[in-house]
Amino acid sequence: REYLQVMNQIAAGQVSDALRAQSNEISKNIFIFKRETRD
């Protein structure tokens, strides 16, 4: 039972890391897009 909790926490941590990386990519792309359209 505790083992499952640990596995869930690890999985949740990996998911949030992936989401964070994804949102960083998206915001970076939006920033680049805005900069290019302004020029």
C-alpha cells in the first residue's frame, strides 16, 4: 500500500515535470511568434 503511494507520487512528479516543460515550450514559442510578427 505504501509502495503504491510512492509510485503514484513519482508518477505525478514526472507528469508535472512534463507539463511544466511543455508549457515552457509553448510560452517560448508564443514569445518568438509575437516578436516575429512585431518586426
